[in-house]
Amino acid sequence: MRLGALFIAIALAALPVPGFAQPAAPGTVDLAGLIELALEPRRDADWVQQRLAEVLPAPEIAEEEVPLIVRDPMAWVVSGAFGPVAETGEFGGYVSCSRYGLPTRDFLAERALSDPETFALFSLYQIEADEASAWPDAAMARLSCQISWDDSRAVRILPEGEARGPLEAAFAAVDRAEPANQAWFYGTDGYRLNAVGGRSDSVVVLDRMVVILTLRYQVLRVRSFAIGGGV
């Protein structure tokens, strides 16, 4: 085969074959962008949706209706999915961000967890067990976001080394949890990073963040508080 013909054959081989779609590269979650979002707990739900559109690959997010169990002007919830899988049209990841204020906090403090209304609010706002004790004295609201995905065809996993950079830039301490005898859960590349001691001033307390990678899924969870005296 002459040299010119060989170059043409190589070029043609590199072209996509008609009728066979090339698999799309998986999207990436912007961990640093999520931390920046958490530093703005005073923002409204519309702003958070706009920021999530920059943090997540191809999201579909909407504001949820908050039940009128408590009249809380700080309360809102946005949730949705992201990372569509080309082969199936389904989404590979899910997101929920929520905020609530002092009226909801005080309502929950007066009731048992077994109360149906209490349970509904805990589920809606994804309230953690230590939230009441972690609430700063001057805080007026808590913001929390949880992002998870389980399909690496749509969303690329964040290796531990890549996750550490943004966490160490934003938090005073980043510790790697070492669960004993849980290789079956985390695998060889899995990890759990707990970050604490973020920005704390008259505007916001960036309380903590957890990044988890297991054999089946990845989870990012961040929590911050809006401080009442800030401007």
C-alpha cells in the first residue's frame, strides 16, 4: 500500500461509524463550587438552583413545596437529578439542598422524633442528629446540601486525592475515617473524608463536609449556618 493511501485509511478508521453513537464522557461534580455555594446560606432557592446548574452536569432541579407545619420565612427545599445516562436516558445522580430557620428549629426542639410532623420535617430538610447541638448561638438558619451518584457512566467519581484539595483549602481539618473490617463496603479505592472548621465570621459558619466513596456510590454532604448579625 502506498504511503498516501495508508494515511487515508488511518484517518477513515478514526472517524465515527454511522449508526454507532460515541459514548459521552461522564460529567464532573464541582466540589469547590459546592463549597462556595455553602458559604452563601442567606441566598434564596432561585439562586441556589442557578449555582447548582454550574456545579452539576446537566441537572434538572426544581423547588419543592414546603408543608405549612411551621411558618418559617427562611425555609425552602430544592431537589432534582443530574448526569443523564446516554444509553438509558435515566439520571445517574440526585441532589437536595434545604434551608430552615429558627421557627423550625424551635418547633422541633419541643417535640419528640416520633411525632409525625417532626419526622416529616427531619426527612424534608435532611436534618442530622447533632444539628441542635451544632447550631451556633447567633445563627438564624441552617443550609445543607447532599449530592449522590451511583453511575460512573454519567458522573465521574472523585478520587480521594482530588477531593482533598478543595476540602483542605476550605476547612481547618480534614480527617480520613478508617472503618475497621469494611473493605466489602468501601473497596480498595473507597474512602470517607470528614472536614470541619470552615469559615466562621459574622456572616456564615461553614460547619462541616463529608465526602464518601463506596463500591456502589459517592456522596457529598455539606452544612453551614447563616449568622444573624452579618450583612
